[in-house]
Amino acid sequence: MKRLLLASAVALAFVEVPYVCLAAPAPCAASPAVASMSSLLQQAPGLRGEVLRLALDASECAAERGLVKRRNLLAVIDYSLPSSEPRLFVFDLLARKLLFRELVAHGKNTGGDRASYFSNDSGSLASSLGLYVTADTYVGHNGYSLRLRGLEAGINDMAWDRAIVMHGASYVSREAVKVLGRLGRSWGCPAVRAEIADKIIDTLRGGSAIFAYYPDKNWLSHSAFFRRDSKPAQVASR
């Protein structure tokens, strides 16, 4: 009897067990109506409703997954706008208030006044798109800086290793636009005016969402943070 039980156990050990694949993150629920969107847009000239809607949807989706702690804050960078125009918008969603509307630089290899190329690769000197969450601050080569963690695989998840951070820079100014016709460019970091950098960094630090937009079809079609009802493919460039 013991031999029979042992033989049965050995036979079961060699029975093929079906492979169980870990499920991908569940799609986020349908987007709730955002009553404050109209108010926010009125305070943010230059920012289009389609871009703000995508940013709200993506940040809320990430918050549902526990990736964004400070749900009341949202920063939107619209890289489809020229660098010579304010294209960084920071909102307090609870207060329904625009906190900052600022110039922001893109990477050296991303383009001149207008962005056209984005990369997740180390050494690319290009900006990356997608959803980020802010981390801690430090003082480094560029002064007071805010670390960013990219949340999108293959799109911006190398940001931490690339040291893509928010920092102040002298080449982000109206004076630079007058001389160059555009802002100076970073190595891929969203650099802002030196005079306002500390305030923006202290506002966003510690778990806020930053959404970097450009009408890139591949990203818009495959991002894990867009809700099914967002229809991002319909968003077009200017």
C-alpha cells in the first residue's frame, strides 16, 4: 500500500501544471465627470481641454492603483506648444485653482522651439512623454532639484536612471526667448525659471502627478493609464 501511494505521488509530481500568467493592471473605471474642468481651463490660457482631460484621467487612474499619493495636485506639460510659450500648468484640483503657468524647457535633442522627438534612452538628451510621480528633493549640479519617477514602461521608466529631474535654469527665461527665439534646452529635464523653481518643486514634491503630453500616436494608443472612454487617439496636434 505504501509503495502504491509513493508511486502515485511521484506520478503526480510529473503532471504538467498549467502556466498561470499574472494579469495586467485592470483598466481604470469610466472617467468621472469633472465639473471643475471648465474653471481650470479658463485660468490656463493655451491649455486645450483634450490635453487636460487626458491628464486628469491618467493621474486619477494612477491614483486608483496607489501610485499617486497627492491626488489634489496635478502638473501638465504640453510639449505640443512651443518652448517660447508657457506650457507648464500646475493645478490644485481641490481648490479648482491654477497655481502656476510657466515656461518649461525640453531636451536638447527633442527639438528647437518646437518639440518633435522623444526618447526613454540613456544618453539621448531628449525629453520623455507620459505620466510621472514626484519623489524627493536634493541639491545637486543644477541646484535644488526634484526627482521624478516615470510610470510608463518603455516610455519614461528610465527617468530615474537618467536623472531626469525638475530644476531651475538660467536658460529658461523671457530673455532667452528674445535672444534665441526659444528657450535654452536641457539634457532631457523639465527645467523651469530659476526664480520660481523652488516654489514649484516644494509644491509638487512627495507624490504628485506630472503629465507630459505630445500627440504621439504610439503612446496615446498604448498607455496603461488612459481610460477606455478617453479615446486618446482622437487628440490631434495643433
